Amino acid sequence: MPAGEFLTPTDRRAIGRAVRNAEAQAPFEFSVCISEAAGDPRLHAEELHARLGSPARSVLLLVDPVARQLEIVTGTEVQRRVADSETALAALAMQTSFAAGDFVGGITQGLQQLAEHARAPRTLHSDR
């Protein structure tokens, strides 16, 4: 069975909502690919990311539930706001949820964390 076929319509809607929420929170594009990785998962994720409409401004999550692989690829503009350590923390949170059997919750949580790190910093203005 292909990796994405075990998702219910409700699961797909929840992931779609999480992507839209991330994009509303941060000025970047977020994509989730749930499939078996062809060959090396990192190279496959990087190839998919390069095919996106605006790879420099994009984040791609590649989740291969069959091989239990997760790859997160961030574009050059995203990398200016999201440190590798922050991406690693999002990946760890996702993997922890996956291990507990919460696949959709893991993806949702990972997207939320990445969007929080990617959003523009708040500026405080003073009247003084």
C-alpha cells in the first residue's frame, strides 16, 4: 500500500488546515509530502523541494511512514529565520508523536513549530 493511502479524509483535511495555518502565521510556503522516498530520502526530499513554485521561500516535510523516515527541507530565505537547531527540534517533536502513534498530530505540531520560528519578529514601538 502506498504510504499516503492510510490517511482518512479527516486526516487529509487536518493536515491541509495545518499547512494553511502555518502559511497564515509565516510569510513562507509549507508543503507536506507523505510517500515512500525513492532512494535516499534526503536527496528525494531535496528534489521535491526544488520543484516547488518558490523553493527559496518554501518548507517541505517529506514523511515516509513505511520506512519511518522524516526529512525537512527549508529554502534559503526560510533558513535566514529558522535555525537548523529549531528545525531539528520540530523534527524531534514530530518523531515523538509518530512513535506514540499520532501521525497527523505530529505533522500538525511540526508545522506549527516551524511556522512559529519562521514568522517575522515582533517589533515594539515606544512613544518616548
